[in-house]
Amino acid sequence: MYSVQYNFYINISRRGITMKPYNKNFVFQEMKRYNKLISSGTCGNYKIIKNIIKKQNLCGYMYENKEDYNIDVIGLYKNNINLMQLTPKEIESAYGVIHFAYGRVGIVGLGIGYVVQEIAKRCDVQEIIVYEISEDVIKLYNSNFEANEKIKILNEDAFKAKSDKFDFFYVDIYK
């Protein structure tokens, strides 16, 4: 049996940073960075919980993790049901969305805020309109992140919202 480590490096000069979306070290650094930004908390039926996950559960799309990591994985729960977690695969799958977003961006589903926060860093993004149906999820987000003039969060159902125009649109919703 062979073990292969893939490193996929992408230089994004217009953003002034280098993202390595399929590089294990980059992904774990992102997880650690967001662990410092986001606190556990409860609002209504929603909770942000940090659970320590061991090596066997933290694989990316391009690698299997063979090392011990003692790292918290941030999860959003509703009525104790896991809705989403900031895992290596979540970070890796968000790369394309973050990289290609530009202009006026529409997003359905706020989650814990990773995608919104990362898109807001882009200089070629002028505005982000987020449709989030749960006021409690918005409150949890606001308790962890400072206001950003680029980000406007609407507490409404995107499927019932009035028609609007966007340069880029992303849907990341859960049941």
C-alpha cells in the first residue's frame, strides 16, 4: 500500500495571499484560526459547540490524516442535531466559492460564518447580502464577529425574498 501526500498550491496575487486549499497544514491553520475567533454559545435552539476530534476523523479530499491532532472542530447544532462543522473538507470545498466570488455577492445560509468572513476579505467584493432564515443563527454570528460594512445579513427566507441582482451567488443551506 502506498501513501501519497498531495500539496496543491494556488497563488492568488490579487488578494495578496496564498491559499493552499488542499494542503493539510493550511487547512489545520484555518481551523485553529477560527477556533480563536469563534466562541461556543447558545441562542434559542441553536448552539455552537467545539468538540475535540482525533486524527481518524479529520481527512481532507486529497489526503488521509496519519498524525494525532488535538484540535477543536467547531459545529453548529439545532436541537442537538449537527447542521455543519468546520472540518478540513468544509474548508476545502469552500475554496472555489471564496476564490471566484466578486462584485455584489448573494449567499443563502450563514452557518458559523466562515464563507462570509473569507469572501469579505476579497478586494474585488463590494457587498455581500446574506439571507439567513434563523434569527438565532444571526445572533450567534454577531456574537463572534465584528460588524463589516461589506456584509449585510437579512433575516428572511431567500426563497420568498424580492428579486435582486448579484454578480455571484452561493447557496449553502441545511434542513
